[in-house]
Amino acid sequence: AAAVALFFQLVVTNPLSTVNISTTMADDDSTTLKKAKKSQHKKKRQRDNDEDRKAKKKHKKEKKKLKKESIDDGDDTSVTAKKAAKKAKKEKKRKQKELDEKIVSSSAIEFYPDDLKTLQLAKNQEDEKQKAAAAAEAKAAAAAEENDQSAANSVNNITLLLFYQYVEPCWDDDQFQVALKFVTDQGNKYGLTGRMRVAKEGLNCTLTGSHDGIRNWCAALRTFDGGRSKIDQVTGATITEFAKTEFKLTDDLPPKQRFPKLHAFEVVEIVNYGLAGSRAPEIAKYGGTHLEPEDYNNKMCEKDTVIIDVRNHYEANIGRFNPPEGGAKMIDPMMRKSTEFPIWLDKPETKEMLRGKQVLMYCTGGVRCERASALLKQKIETEDDTKSLGIKGVYQLQGGIDKYFKQFPEGGLWKGKNYVFDKRFSHAPPKVEAVDRTKKVLGEGEVAKVEQVANGIPASAADEILGACEGCSKPWDMYRGKRRCPTCGVPSLICRECFDKDKSGVKKLGRDVRCDLCIAEDVRNKQQLREREEREMKEYENNIKQKLGEKYEPYMQRKHAITRKPKANPERITRLFLKNMCAKQMDEEKLLEFLHPAKVTHIQWLTDRNTGAFYGSAFIEVKTAEDAGSVLAANGMTILGRRMTVKYEKPDEKSIWPVPGTEVGVE
């Protein structure tokens, strides 16, 4: 009551206080209202957020459901397309892998019976152990241990690779060096051994290595373009130099058939036909029709057909195709080396054999047929006398005898053995080889196993021998040892007994023991053969010179005609000294051909003071310092059977150089 009385007293005495109190109360109501509204907004936002989350979750769930339904029903083209694209990419990758592994392969022991395979593996392992033991004597214990491990890993894991590839247009100097470095570096990287003939026109290789090493090297080569890859107009894909190269592999060879080192030979031609430069027929334009083994086999049974064995005669002497009666006729050009083929093809008697015929060609791996078929087709199109023969077609065996054996392991129309330039030396078709090994290792008594391996071919097929020993004429087909025909230099076919008698001195193999070709041609000494070859070559060169005119380039007479990379010549010297040349055969024409493309302007032949006879040395002057570098690159090369020495020889300031009368071309 006292408080109320006091309140009324204050209000009555101070009217302004009522306003203040009212204002204060109004302010309190406003604050409360704001708080309430804020609370309502907060709750609303929370409800909205909850609803949004629920809506989004529901939408996502519905979208996922729709996506699943679209996949099941196939209605969603976008998702289906993505899935199809992913599948196509995976398939493309698989096919690309197959393309990279586009390899014609077979196993050397594929047709061996199981117990013979076991014996062969055991023998290979024992050979490797002996090899490792021998290495251990010369190396430290750690190195020996490493060799033992590598030997154990390599047992019967040797793979042989045969392949070639011409490139058109040819590589220039820089591209050639890039290609040479690439194949050599990759060969060393994957531990390959063997021989690589590397030229501006392509590669021709016989290599050995591990199963994976060989295949990895092939895959690497697929990617090499040398800086000049092409684009496929249809697919848009990049095409490299070796995209379509066919690699022929033989797996499961014993370790002893591995080459010891990797050698890359720089050559003018991957097959030495003497058809380099302007005289080389374009393979893309003139090359023969490639037939797969089955088609080629059928073609050999057709009439009005001839088969040219493009190999050397000593190869054909131990094995060749034997077409059925009424089918194709075999032609052996009777060559000692490939440079004789163009000369043989130009002979009138050769042309008559081809008149009105289909012409088939074959060789070991296919490379020799490439230029040979192109040369014949070029003649058909450009030379009237060849065109008039009415040749019905030129064909070649794709992959050569090597691929034919893979397609026809029992031999097909083949008889005898295939001579090869690797550590196998020669071999029969795989099944025939297996029969022979089974009989020799397991014994003739294992008739059931021999018949099992033969599987449809006569077991006697392994006993068929086409060649004959040059010493005693007994049937023989294995080229062994280093003996060569004393008159022409081709490998001698000598049996084991005659070799043993010669070695022991019981019956020496004299100079009268010659190859069957020298006997057939009555060639009795080297001079007689050389004179005939020079006469035939001169006639052929005159014909070529008339046909090519200004484009004519002399034939390269070197055994391995090097594409020389000029040596450094900082002093710009143009005078060189040459020695150790063949005094009897060397002349100006041969020397100029050998040193081509260097331009030689003067030759001073050095002669004996007493007799005046040339003794194998000379000074030469060349046109430019670059020519001198090219000549120096020939140092150590073999010409006419002798390794020539070349060095720069700066002329003495007191002497007259070039010597008058030494100009090239002046008699």
C-alpha cells in the first residue's frame, strides 16, 4: 500500500515520468516481438533446410533409380554410350596388344614326345652348367654365381627372330643414323644377340634372345618412326615404318644356338644384289604378289608355272620344293651369290624359260624375293623383250620357307632341309625334325613314339637326304666345319668320315675336291671363275649403263658395302695414303667403285723401284675435305680379299702435289 501510494504521488507531481514509463514498456514489448520473430524465422529456415535436404535426397534417390532403370531398359543413350565406349576402348587396347604381338611363332620342340622334351631340357641344363663352370674359372666367385643364376633362367628359353623390312623412300643420312642407333640401343637394352644388316633402304635381321626380350624389342620397333610417321587417311591412326612388319619367331631353342654378340652392319643393301641407288626397282611399285603358304602351296600344283629358287645353289643342294607331276617346274639359277641374279635374269635362255608362265619365287625368309620379284616386274613393264614373253604373273612366298614350315610342319611339298644363316645351320620341317630326333635319341625301338610323332607322315621322311658328300659322294646334307670350295669359296658339303680322315692325314681333301657346281661347270681354279664373272659382269654393266644413261651408278664391289659416315677432317686435308691393296687385281676402275661416292681426282700408284710393279699402295687426291672424310671411313674395310689401310697424308710443301699425269681417267 505504501508503494502504491508513493507511485501515485510521483505521477501526480511529475507527469513526464508517465511517458518515460510507457516508452520503456513499449521498448520492452518491441524487443520481445523481435526475438519472437527471429525465433520463428530460425525455425522456418530449419524446416526449409530439412525439407530441402529431404527433397535433394529424394531427388538423388529417384535419379539413381532412373539411371538404373535406364541402364536396364537401354533408354538412357548417354550412359549406354559411355559404357559402350569404355568397352570399345578396352577391346581396342586388347587388339592393339595383339597387333604389337603380330608374330608368326612356333616352338622348336613342339612335336617332341614328352620324354624327349624332358631329355632335351636336361641336356640343355647340363650344357648351361658346364658353360657356367667354365666361366667361373675365369671370373670372380660373385660373377660366377651370377652366371649360374642366369644360366638356370635361360634353359631352353632362347628365341630366334627372323625379319626384314624395306623402307620407301629410303632414309636420308640423318634418318639412317637415327635408325641404326635405335635398333642397336634397343637390342642392347633387351639383351639380344645376332646380326643386323642396316641400310638406308631398311633392315634385315637374324637375332636371338629370351622369349620376352625378343618380343619387347619387336614391340619397341613397332613404335619407331624415325621422325616421318604417316597418318592413315581412313582411321586417322599413326602408321610407323614397322607397323606391318612380320616377325617370324622360333621359341624353345637350346642355349647353344644363341649368337655370342650383337653386330650391326652398315650396308648399302640389306640383300647384296648390286641394285642400290638408281638401279634399285621400287618394291611398292613393282613388287610381286605375296602369297600366304597355303595359297603358294596350291599355286605350285598349277600347270604353266615355274618356281625360281632365289637362294644360292649350295642352299638348294640340300633342300627344295618338289611340286607334283603336272604342276610347276623348278628352276635353280645355279648362283653362288645374290649379285649373280640380275645377270642370270638378263640371259636369253632364262627369258625363254619364263615365256608364257606364271612365275613363283621363294627364299629362306622372303627378303631376297622382294628385290628379285620387283626386278622382274620392272623389266616386264619397261623392257620390250621381257614384255613380249607374256609372263602371266609374278608371285612370292610370304615369309619364305620359314613361315611355310610353320604352316606345314609335316613339310607339305618340301623335300630335304632348309639351309639357314643362324646356329641351327640347317633343319627339316618341324615334324620331320621331331621324328629324326626321336629315332636318334630314344632309339629305333621306340616305334610307337616315332609313329606318334610322325602322325600321318612316313617315318622314313627323316631319312631323305638330297645332298652328297663332295669327298666320297655318300648321301649327306650337313654343312659343318670351315672348309670351302677351293675354286669358288662356297661352303663345302663334307661328311664326318671324310673330315676325320682329312684331319688325321689318312686321306687329305685336296684342291680337286670341289663343289658340285664347279664340277658341273668345269671350273678348275679361281682365275678361271674370276675371268668368267668379270666378263659377264662387264656385259651386264654395259647393258645397264645404256638403259639408265646419266642415272647410272657403278656396281659396289665390296662384300659389305658400307654406307660410310665421313670421319672428322679438321685440317681439311684432301690427300690420303692407301696401302695393303691387292697388287694383282686392283686397278683404277675398281678403286673408284670402292671409294664411291667420294670424288677421286688423282691416283699415284706406288711401284717397286727395281721391277716397276705395283705393290699395293697409293696416294690419292680427292675433290673436297668431306670426300677425304668419306674415304677415311673405309679404313679397315675389305676389298678384293684384303683389309685396306687408309690415313690422311698432308703433302710436303717442298714436293709437287698432285703429281702430273696422275689424273683420274688419263691413260
